[in-house]
Amino acid sequence: MLGNTNARSLGLGNTTLTSPGWLVGAGVEYAVTNRWTTSFEYDHVGAGSVTVPFPTVALIGTQTIAVKQSIDTLKLGVNYKFDWPDAIASR
């Protein structure tokens, strides 16, 4: 049987970094009828770039990695307009 090599501690560790980001987007909405609309929206999120120490385990020589993240989203929507004053008045 092999001795305890503390293998469990070699793979554990974490790092949390917060970096500023930004968002830009555009969208359109079109009235199909007086109650139904459809919409389309595009958003781009830039989360910036950070240098992260990796791995965070003291027994292994720490290196750094650069992380740059961005997200692109497309949204398509269908909406129905409830006209509450008309519904109440018709009672």
C-alpha cells in the first residue's frame, strides 16, 4: 500500500476575480395587430480581460492565464397586450 501523498490537496483550490464589463444592444418591436406585437433584440456583453493565477495550490508552481469573456445574445419575443380598462368598462 502506498503512503499518503496528499493527492486530494493537489487538485483543490479556487480564485475569484471581479472585473468591470459593459453591455451594448439594440432592438425593434413591431405591432402585428392592435393587441399582438413581435420583437427582436441583440445584446453584446463584454466582461473585460483579467489575468488569473492558476493553479491556486501552493505545492504546484503557480502560473497565470489570461481570461477574456464576451457574450452575444439574440432575443425573439411575442407579446399580447391586455387592455384592462376596456375589460372593466364592458362589465
